[in-house]
Amino acid sequence: MLPSQALLPAVVFALAALQALASNTFLAAVYEHAVILPESTDLPVSPSHALALMNKNMDVLEGAIKEAARQGAHIIVTPEDGIYGWRFTRESIYPYLEDIPDPVVDWIPCTDPTRFGPTPVQERLSCMARNNSIYVVANIGDKKPCDSSDPSCPRDGRYQYNTDVVFDTQGKLVARYHKYNLFRSETQFNYPKEPEAVTFETPFGKFGIFTCFDILFYEPAMVLVSKMQVDTVLFPTAWMNVLPFLTAIEFHSAWAMGMRVNLLSANTHSTSKAMTGSGLFTPEGPAAYHYDSATEEGRLLLAELSTHPRLSPTYPPAINWSSHATSIKKFPGENDTFSGAVRRDIFTFSELRHKDGNCTVCQGDLCCHLVYQMSNKSEDEVYVLGAFDGLHGSLIKYHWQICSLLKCPSTNLSTCGQPVETAQTKFEMFSLSGTFGTSYVFPEVLYSGVQLAPGEFEVLRDGRLKSKHGTSKPLITATLFGRLYEKDLPHPLR
């Protein structure tokens, strides 16, 4: 006898779980979503108006979820702000928020939608997961009442949080994460009182989750990886690309390699906001990625990833990021330096005046060493080696150490450090290292057209970022991006 309709999701989940347990890999998906935005207003709309807008976005997301499930994906990540956008004040976002309970309540919104009051968004997300037998990760807003007995309670009597939720293949709420590091424009939300290290177990590995700006800070990002030992990080984001070091695909791929975990990065898509760049990134490099600054279209990405990357035979070894660089006093030769700005950070630069050679540039406690050979240096292109050791940020200040081989936008040295997306010069080889004061270093290589270079570079155990066989495309930048979390200044708003 065929199982009843009510039992079908359970049967499908059991089969999927057995399949995942029998495999060392799982199929993951991310969806880069061109968000349908609300009209800009400082006044709250009605709850029905807010839900109508969110349903339009969820219609698109549901199509991506169904397609990912059809192709066999076990989990899909959707972007930060992917259901209602970002044009809000604290007051105007309120109709879009729901009360999201702690997952310990053991709740399936799809089958019990009124247990915690009106929760139509959670109900629909839960049903998407349940009806398609796939884990669904989404970003929505949480509201929590508070009163005068709480000295931190806002004047309007509620906390509002930028929140990630995860529903399993039964539609059960299994994870809730409140974003801890808010970006400067997120004044509609509150900071959680304490950072949350949110993890959950699946038949295909241990997962952690955080949101966008969180990736640059020790809590929760480093805690999840270094202390909680997650296999895969889920990463809803609304990332505005900033060349030359913080383009989404560039930094997120580098972070996965530096931390030696899987990262499932789902970005919002908006050309006017310079938001694009999603991917499925692994300790060995990108498994799949997407960058599109020309169109307004969304994109579904799928890739097979290692369930437990630390057990993989290809798992990269631990790196001593300063070993090689500290063995070199200084490369001899021309070392004329000049200062240049990368946004507001003042770098020390040295021009690479020859087709091949070596170079050392120092700033603060950091010395950067480069050995290089260009294969077809264009006469109208200038490359420099740059070093930065200091605090970054206007309001929230955090400490970077950066060594970078990068192309300048023109032959005018005053332009070095400004954004550039195209180049003509290829390199026969490069080897970059630095005297980093941290073990948290992220290796980046970016080609012309804002393209990654999977399989074309390696990081040696002594900390050298090295090309394997020359660059197949012209080079924009090769960078070692370090974070000294212990030197970050206290958060001014928390």
C-alpha cells in the first residue's frame, strides 16, 4: 500500500538522510536574488501590504528552492534582506517583522502556523522546506517585546533583530541567529546583548550560521570555526563590492580557504548598490561562483561539497603565515616607496619598475616580500606592492594587516589603490609573503573582469602565496589579507 500524503515528507526525508549518511559529500545550493524592493517611506505600511511585498519575493525564492530540490540539493541558502529589502527606518520595518521563537520549542510552522501568533512568513518558508524535502536558510526580521525593567529596552518597547532562520526537511525550525555585527546603515535593528554561536547537526555535517558583516569579526565567525568546529558555514549576505580586496567572491573564497571550511554564500543582487557575487566555497577554492554587475537577474548555483572537509584527503595543511617572510631580512634592489590610499587606509607602495624581480615593502610591524616575473607587461600598466598595518573603518575600527600585489588604474601613481576591474598583464610567476602577526590570513587572487583563479595558485606551508604555472588571465590583485582581532578597538555602539 502506498504511504499516505501525510507520511510522504517523512519517507522522503528518511531516504535522503540514509543517502547522505552513506556519502562523504552533499549537494548544496545558494540563490543570488534580485530583491523586489518596497517603496521608500518613513511611515509604516499595513501588515497586509508588507506581506504582499514579501510574498512577491518568496514567490521567486520558492521557484529557486523547487529547482534546487529537483536537482537533488540537500540545503539551499538565500540572501540577507532577500524577503523585504533594505529601504527602512526602525518604524517602517516593523510590519515586516515576526516573533521568531527559540528552536528549542520544537515547532513546524507549516503544520502549526498560529502557535506563536501571526507568522505567515515562517509558515511559508517552513512549507517550502517540507514540501520539497530540503533545508531552507532565509533572512527575516525578529521582534521581541521588552519593558522598563530592562535598562536596555528601546523607547518603543521592543527589540528588532536582523535574523537568519533554518528549516529542516520536515519544515521544523532548527536554527535562529541574530546578527551581532550590524553594518552602519542598519539603524532599523538592535544589537543582541551577547554574540550567538549557532550550530546545528544534519545527516551531512555540522553547520554554523552568521550574516554578512559578521564575517570580518572574531565573534561569531572565528568562534564557530575554531571552537565549535563546524564543517560548513551558512552565509546570507547583502555584500556591496569594494575593490581591490573586498569583492564578494574574492574575499569569501579567501575566507573559506583561510579558515579551511565550506562557506555557502548567498548575496542579494542589485547593480545600483554594487551587490553581486555568490558562491559555494571550499578549503581548496571555489566549487561554483557567480559575479554579474551588468544585469538584474538572479542566479541559482549548485555544487557537491565534502560533508566533513577536515577528513578529506585533499584537506590543506595548517599554514605558518609568517615563516618564510621572517626568514628574509629584506630583498635588495630598488625600494623607493610612496603612500597611497585604498579608500581611507594609507598604504605604503613600491612600484614594480621591471618585468621581473623582487621587492620588499614594510609598514608598522608588517613586511611584505614579492618575487615576480611578468610575461607580457603592458607599457601603459603599472603594478605595485603594497603593505598596510593598522586600524580600518570609520565608526567601528578593526585591525588589518595586508600584503598586496595590485594593478593601478593608470600610470599616474596617485591612482594606485583605487578600484580597477580590467588588466592586460599576465604573470609567469609570483610569490607573495608577509611577516604577519596573526594566524588568520586569507589568500586572494583576482583576475581581470573580476574573476577568480581556481587551481592556479597555492599557499605553501611557510606562508607563501604562489602561482602554480603562471596566470592564465591578466592579474588585478594577489593579496594576503590578515586580521588581528586582538587589536580591534571596543565597539562604540554596543
